[in-house]
Amino acid sequence: MIDPVALRNDPESVKRSQRVRGNDEALVDHALAADASRRAALTEFESLRAEQNAFGKRVKTAAKEEKPALIAHAQELAASVKAAEASAKQADAEFEEIAARIENIVIDGVPSGGEENFVTLREVGEKPSFDFEPRDHLELGEMLGAIDMERGAKVSGARFYFLRGVGARLEIALMNMALDRALSHGFTPLITPTLVKPEIMHGTGFLGEHASEVYHLPEQDLFLTGTSEVALAGYHADEIIDLSGGALRYAGWSTCYRSEAGSHGKDTRGILRVHQFNKLEMFVYTDPADAEAEHDRLVSWQEEMLRSLGLHYRVIDVAAGDLGSSAARKFDIEAWVPTQGTYRELTSTSNCTTYQSRRLATRYRTEGGKPAPVATLNGTLATTRWLVAILETHQQADGSVVVPEALRPYLGGLEVLTPTGQKA
């Protein structure tokens, strides 16, 4: 949820954010009106309650013959206080409902527009070139006995798969490499729940316009997470956390689930866009004043991983209209996929400022000791999709794949993945 004080004191900035996102700025005026109503209702309630308290003292000290009339009035006051309290709660709920529909305020400098209006910040490394016709990751995966889409579909349906043999080993190696990198940067590892309560899913902003992409178990009223960001954001819900020693950094390892609603016909070949995958997610709680610097740190750690894997990539500043509801700014890193002749997203890193923490009541103490909403950030450090770029980038003419040197210690020193001679 956005800061009500910012809404009240600088509504034009909130309207500007709505405009660059392509959202309805009239919602800001509705929220302002609801905020005024709730504050008026709260003032009325507090005034009546103060009057009730003062009158109660008068009743206690009144003469015996005066008490019946005073008690009758006290009962009337009590009824008025109860009604005013109900009105205040209703007005507060109405404001919360409207304000929750306003997405996070976009940070100045974020590009305007939609999905195609991103700004490329930098390109790193050389695009791979071949003196043979390169194979795509699925053909390579089948030759290596590493990917089995056919049996995945037989068991679970379209966009499911088996990683087997060196495919399974390669993913585990990648995740372990990422975990070691995370540990070296002070992250605490967590294996997170993949089923969460509605209030946690809602608090992170995942039940808005993209709710159809989330798997829901209605009988249990639980949601399958599409990223461990959700569980990690809920980890300190309703708490005041200690940031006196610096930011709290967590690395969440989990299986993730996405229905990919509305993506029919997009990237359906292979494991680029699937319903289930594994991911190591960085999640940070920090002082809001340090959030933008922390955002840059997360991206730098992702780039370290990608460079060590020998991948060509670009870093983009995602346009406002393509941000999720909770992100105030998002940097994506996209790797070059040779057989597609284009870049594909491997990491997404978001500065959510205090949007999630306000919804989840996660606070820290300022230097003055006052509780205040904490800033949250998240970013991918490794995921199944990375195998697409690794296989295609490092392939050889015979269908073998050179293992990036940084990954070899996690594969028992294996230097080359060789075809098995038969389809998986």
C-alpha cells in the first residue's frame, strides 16, 4: 500500500505515477476523499470517547439524587461512541480498499510506457557465434538425455517436463553455485513454504491484475507461490525487525508454480516458459533510505553470476507500464538466446520501497526509536530458465556442451556434457 501521508501531501506525484503506469489517476481523488472521510470519522469517534471518559468521572463524583439522570445520559453517550467507532472502522476499511488498488509510486527516472518501452542500460559480453547451425536448448537437452518434455506432458500436461541425468545435475549445480554466492554476500538461506495464506499473497501484491496466473487451492484457501518472494515477504509480517546491524538479506530456495494464463502460443517449446521450476531468490529488508543503493547491489551480484557463466546479456530499466503492482522500479537482466536471435529474461530485480511492508505490517525502528515501514527488495539469483542460455551458448557442433568453468566444481569437475546417443 502507498504511504497515506504521501497521498495526502503530494497527490500530484501519485497521479503522475498512475499516468506513467497507464492506470486511472481518478483513483487518487477517490482515495483522497476516502482518507478525508476516515479522518473525520476517527476525529468524531475520539471526541465522543473523550467526552464519555470525562462524563464517567462526573458520574462517579455526583450526588446520589443526580446519578439516575447522569447514568441515562452516559448510556446515550456509550451508544453514540459505539456507533462512531463502527463508522470509523467502516470508513477506514473503505479507504484501505481504495488505496490498495493504487499501485506503488514509481521512482523518478523510470521510463514511461509499456512492455516495449524499456531502456537498455548496458550490454555485457559478446554474442555467441558458431561455424555450424546451432541447435536449440530442447534439441540439445534431448541429445544429452537432460530434458524430457514428452514424459512431462504425459504425467502432468503441457508445459511440464522432467530434468534427468546431467540436466538434473546441471540445475542443482547452478542453484548450489548461486547459494554459495549468496552466502558470500551475507544472505541467510531459507527453504520456504510454497503454499501461503491469502493475506500473505495479497500483501505482496500478487492478487491484483495477475491473480489469474496464481494457482489456488480453494478447499484449503491456500495459494501456490510463483516465487519465494511471497513467503519471504511474509516471513516478518506483523513484526518490528532489527536493522541496527544493517539490512536483513535472505536467499529463498523453492519450487515455483505459475499458470502462465494468457501466454498461450508464447515460448511453448522447451523449458523457457513452464508451469513449475526451481529458483533461488534474494530478498532484502532495509532502511528505505538505502533501498536504491541496495537495488544496484542486487543487480551487481546477478551480473557476477552471469559473467562467470560466460553468458552475453543486457540490463534493462523496465518501463512503468510493465512493472508489477508492488515494484517502484525494476531492472531485468536478459540473456542472449542464439537460436531465437533475441534476449530472454533471466533475472528480475525489484525495489518495492515500503509498499509490501505497509500491507504486511513489517516495520523497523528509526534512529529516534519510532517504528516505521521497512523497504523490501527482491531479485533472482538462479532459476531453471538459465539452463536455456547455458546450453545454447556453450554448445559444440557435435551436440556436446562445454560446462562453464565456474560450474565445474559443482559437477564433480565435469568439463563437457556429451550426447547419450539416444533421445531422453
